[in-house]
Amino acid sequence: MNNEKLLAFANKRNNPEQKTTVINASDNAQSDQWLKGWLAKYNIPMTKPEKVDQDGTKYLYVPCPNDDSHKDAAIIVNPDGALGFKCFHDSCSTMTWKNYRLMFEPDAYSKPSESDDSIEKERKQSQSDLLVQFLNDIELFHDELKEPYANINVASHTEVCPCRSYTFRLLLTKRYYEKTGKACNSDSLKQVMGVAEAKAIFDGSKRKLDLRCAERDGEFWYDLANHEWQAVKITKDGWSVVPAPIMFRRFTNTAPQVSPSINGDISLLRPFVNIKSDVDFNLLVVYIISCLIPDIPKIVLPLSGERGASKSTMLRVLRKLVDPAQKELLTFPSDLNELALILYKNYMPAFDNMSFLNERQSNMLCCTATGGGIFKRRLYTDDEEVILSFLRCVTLNGINQVANKPDLLDRSILFDLCRVDEEHRLAEKDFWTNFEKARPSIFGGMLDILVNAINLKPKIVLTKKPRMADFCLWGVAIAEAMGWTGDAFTSAYYANIGSSTEEAIKNSPVASAVVAFMIDKASWQGKASVLLSELTFIAETEQIDTHAKSWPKAPNLLSKKLKQLKANFADVGILYHTETDQHTKTDTIMLRFPKAENLPPQSPQKANNVPIEGFEECGDRDCRCGDTKWEGFVSTTTEKT
């Protein structure tokens, strides 16, 4: 058979009644039936019977396109289905299956036709169109940081879901399947999620979202985080459980809170916390209820105590009452980015079994207590930033006091727990069974007290305020609401501040050396270099570690350290001041220790009640710098003075 005849066979593919079968370039036969059908379609005869080798290779003998006298030309079907062509003559060695097939189907290995592309595009487009239609039933909005969210109708309530989340992707997939009974492709999902983000950011309204606690129009809200998306609405008229409005965000670790009991009883908490004195228990209750107040600086709660003091259990109890979580106790991370993520996603992060906080970690916890955040790059491949902001109720524990930096201690209430006696211990199962029975009533009691405190707070007046002024103001209102007195609370709180001061001085070699140096002096003044020599000498006498990292190695570093400790010195009656010589531009350090006026550090009054000659009042009534006349702290209400 000559080439013209073969080409004639090939021309039969133009018959409009015949449809060309396209096989991709992998040259794998779909089946023997397809190949034999292909040969019959183009009227290609078999020159002799097919042959099958022992390994399963098949030879289908066909006319040679170069010379019809060659009787050994064959289409080869390998055991794996791959096709080949072989003519056992040297003049035909360049002929392949692909070349052979192209003689009959010139477009066999071309890309799919435009019509095929159009069909596929139309199929994808129809999926995208249907998914976009689902967005019409979803309220899209963005938060104050321009993060896109969706408010989704689920059964009889609505839920808030980030548009970039895996949950939102699953929701779209589920709704598409319910509508069509089929799965949608990932490209369509990605496109529609992008549309949702754009609509939320550019067309959606701006809404403030909070974690667990929120305030809107003077009303407090607490997210129960249950499956019904309910929240507690707290006003001066009372509290009630209602469907949660669009104001809360939830994360993976957020767990449901129990439904509060009406006419609850906060005193039921007492058996579940290892607090011995009534004063400390009342102070703890004030702290717990203050955690439900949104948008005020939060007290840090570091627990310390020997092994077996029920520190971890107490953290779990507090977290169950304020911010239930899937994983209640957390490990403190060494990386600040990981720490920021934990703080962002937990309203009351509880860090267990800690032994040390470095300067940067302590500073971040300070920012967390008063409100802070960090910038992070969203992806390593671009420069888009995401902001993680947080105002959280941080709790932590350790055998020794972990909070030892002055700034963090200023924001803390310290509790040192004693070991639980063996006769008072309970089995873990019994303890938590009893607590879960009491939890609805305890939580209800917290809400009852908060309602009363909301009514009392406008009447509270403090003549002086500490650093955590908002907590102190609310603390007086809560104390009055729970039957304690405001004066009793302020006395307990400032006594605790005194303990924090002692802790700060004890953990600072410089502060300890200054206190030891000034113990028998009414005043001292001189250069920083001289004072550093004096402190180094007294440190050796008092066995204070001068090799510690925090010990200053130069006079200028000593000046910086003294400035950081100025408020702590004032709390124990040592007044620190510097004067700069305008000619020499050198600083003179002045220390005063008016022992006659000095009071114990745990007293709410300060040692600098009487102005010292050479010191001027700074004029800031909230200042604790040591230069201000301090008159103590008195709370009053319109009913009580």
C-alpha cells in the first residue's frame, strides 16, 4: 500500500457523520476495543493476525506507510497500555505511533478546542454564579481593623464567621451540595471567597467585634459562646440571656459558659479556691467580677506557692467562671509572636507552671493588661500587615513569684498559696463534679453583684487613685455591692500593692542595695559614679549579687535603673531626685529617707506625706514619683462618707 492510499484512508476522517476520538499526548491506549475501533474507523486493514508475547506485549500488523511491501509493520500495545509503532526495516526506523496517528488525525495531540474550553469555562462559571447567589443571603461586614466577616443564618440564630476562615469555605461547600447534590471545584470556591472579602470590606458596614465581653451604648454584654449563640445582657436594671447581637468573635479555644442561675450565690466559690483569709477571698471575688467589665485595664493575677498548693486548680476554676476554654491551662511560649497570638485568642489566658519572665515577656504582659497589640506580616510573600490587639485578664502561676518586674507588679494582685493538707484533699473527679454543680449559681451571683455595682459606681468618689485607677474605682463599687465596704477593699488592695513593692525590691539587686544603703541615713547626695561604688560595697556586705545581669556596670546605667525604681523607692519612704548642673551638664543624685515620717510599705499611706525641702510637688495627682504630697486613699459615696 502506497502513501497516497494511506492518505486516502486518512481523508475519510473528514466524513461529517464520523466524530474524531481525541486521546491525550500520553499515548496510552484506553483499551484494545478503542484501538481496534480506531483502526476500523479509518479502514486500516490488518495484514496478518495479531501476535502476543509472553510478557503481554501485543502486535497489531498494519500496512507500512512507507512501503506497502513491508509486512512486519505493527502497532505495539505494551503491557502498561502505552502505544508504539515499529516497522522492522531500517528505512522505516524513524516512524513512531505519534507520526502514524497524525497521518489520520492531524489534531490528535492538539489542545482541546475552543468549544471544549468554553464548555469547561461555562461549567465553572455556573458554579461561581450559584455560589455568589448564596452571598445574597449572608450579611457581610468588616471589623475596626478591616478584617472581613460574614453574619450567617443558622437554624434559628445567626453566627459570625471570618470570610477567610475554613469554616466559611465549608459553609459554601455545604450549601452548594445541598442545592445541586454535587461538589464544587476549589477554583470556584476561592473566587467566591474573594468576592465575599471584597464585598465585606468595601460594601459592608463597620462593626466592632470583641472577645467574650463587650459594651454597647452603656450596656455590658457577656458571650456565653454556646451553640445557640446566646449572650448575657447586663444593665442597671438586671441581666438576661438573649440572642447575641453582632459583636462577638470566637476562636477554636473558646468554650461555652453555663447558663447562669437566678439569685445566684458567690459564696459557693469559697470551697473551690485555696484562699484562707476572708480579706483575700473578698479581694479575689472583686477581681473575678471586674474581669466581666469590658474596656477597662485588667489586673494581672500571679499565683505562687509550694507544690500541692492547688495553684493550677485555682487557675482552672477562675477560667471556668470568666472565660471557659477547650484547653484551660496553657504553656507560656518563648516566642513573642506566639505569645501575641495566644493573648489575642484567649480572654483569660492561664499560664501554668512558670519559672521565669524575661524583660520583653514582662513588658508584653504589661501591655496586655492595659491594652496593646503587635503588627505582623500576613504572609511572608507580601508586605500586608495584620494587627493583633488585646486587652486581657492574664493569670499565671509558679512555685516562686514569676512577676518580678516593677511595671508588671504595679498591675498585679499577688496571692501566695499554702499547701493543701492531705485530709482536705479531694479526688479530681469529686472536686470538679461538685464545682460544676455550683458553677451556674456562682456565675449568677457574679452577675447579680455586677448589676448592683453598675448602679453604685456613679456615686463612688476616690480622693486619690493608684496606677490601676479604673480597677480601683470599680473595685470599690463591687465591694459595696457584695456587702463588703469600699474602705475595706482599698485597705486590702493597697496592702497588696505594698506586697508588690516588697517583691519588686527583693527581686532587684539595685533596689535592695539602695534600701540597705539608706537604712541609717536621712539623706545622701552625690554623683552616680560615687553612688555606684557605695552600692557595690554595701552589696558585698549584704551578700547581694553584683554579678547579676540587672546590676549596672556603669554610672549612667545606674541612673537609668534608679529612675525605673523611683516609684518603688517612694513606696518604702525613700525619695529619689536628680539635679543637673547647667555648667557641667552633670547630674547630682539626691536621696532622702525621712525615717520619722516613714510608714510600713504595706500601709495605704505613703512615707512622703510631708514635703521634703528641696523637692517640689509635680502637680500630678496620680503620680507615684515620690515628689508629690500623698494623703492616702479614701472612698466615698453619696450615702456613705
